Amino acid sequence: MPTIEDVLLHSLAQDGDKYVFCAAVDFANPNPQQFDCSGLVQWSCNRAGVAPNVPRTSFQQARHCIQNQRDIKVEDAVGIRGALLFKFSEGVDLMTVVNRPKVAHVAWSLGNGSTIEAKGSQWGVGSFTADPARRNWTHAGLLPGVEYVSATTKTSNNEEDDEMPQVMYFKGTNDGEVHVYVVSGVVGKHLNPDALNLHKLFRTPETGSQNEPLPASWSDGLALLDGPMCNIPEKKP
């Protein structure tokens, strides 16, 4: 059973992507460039191997939690890493609704008062406040088929340790610059500065550093999703 850290790895790595309402969800694509709110949840769960399969729309995802007796209070979800936070039109009956409510949104809680979500066309994918007073969440739940255990609680001698996400610093083959990736198993995803800050905030284990990166040869065995190492420019003030 995948852990919630396995799932969140995929959503966190999409920080900075574009929001497109009803964007197609391509499970075969390891690095899409656009999502809507429920598509980000469904894609991340599929890539992590969550079973049973997670439905496509936010109201179906909320119903999925309820049907599996995994619905929880919003106040509790804000403090649980990987809980789902939902917002629907007032008075919607999630067990009978057929079409998408006028208001329908889903976000991942990061357990510290913030989220990772595809918030809207104005914001794209990123981390935002989870404050119930500001966001007006109406429902919350935990996904069936996911183990809600932090990666930091895994034992160091477990065979699954090699699959735990970690931030790795590599020296570029061609430019000699430092390139930062989040790596799970043999797959690495290039981190932009904002995504790196998220991983530092949540203390993702690190190998190497800006001052002492791993030699370029270390990346030879990795399937780096962004192709040849090329630094992502830092945002200018």
C-alpha cells in the first residue's frame, strides 16, 4: 500500500504548473504541465499506485471517501498531512448529486496549515493557506488505499527505503552548475526554487548540498524526467 508521502511526492513536484479547467488526465505522462484541482489528485494517486482507483471529479472523490467511511472533520484534516479538503456549493448532497456542483474544489492538506493544489487559472498549482475561515471548506476525507504515515517514521532498515523521496544535488555534466532533483527510486524530477523550499519546509531527506553536490556520474542511473540537466532560472523580484 502506498504511503501518503508517495502520493504527495507527485503533487508537490508539479508546483508551478498551469491550471486548466477540465484538463485531460494522462496517467502515462510522468510530468504533465497543466491540471485542474481534481485532476492533480487523481493523477498523483494513479502515479503512486493507489487502489481502489480514485475518481476524476472532486464531488466523486469526496463521495469516494464517504463511501469508504474515510470522511473526517475539516478541522482535523487541516492538521493531517495528505488529507483532502473539499469546498462545494451550500446544501449539496454528495451521495445523490449527478452533475458537478456550481462550486466544487479539492486540495491536499499538508498538515501545517497550508495546501498543495491546482487552485485556479489565476494561481496555477502551488501551496496556499488551508485556513478554514478563509477557504470555507465544507468536507474533508482520507483516501482509501493510502497509508497515512509520514516518510520520517519509516525504519532505516526497511527494503522500501530506496523508494523514499529525497532531494538530491547533482553537478551538471555540461555546465558544472548545481541541479536539484527530488528522487524516488530511479526517477528524478527537477525542482524549481519554490518546490525546493517546500521540500525543505517538510524536511525531505537530502543527499549532497549546494556546496557539495554529487558528481555528475551519479545521475547516470536515474530517469531524469526533465531531460538533460538544465537549471531552472530563479524568479526575479
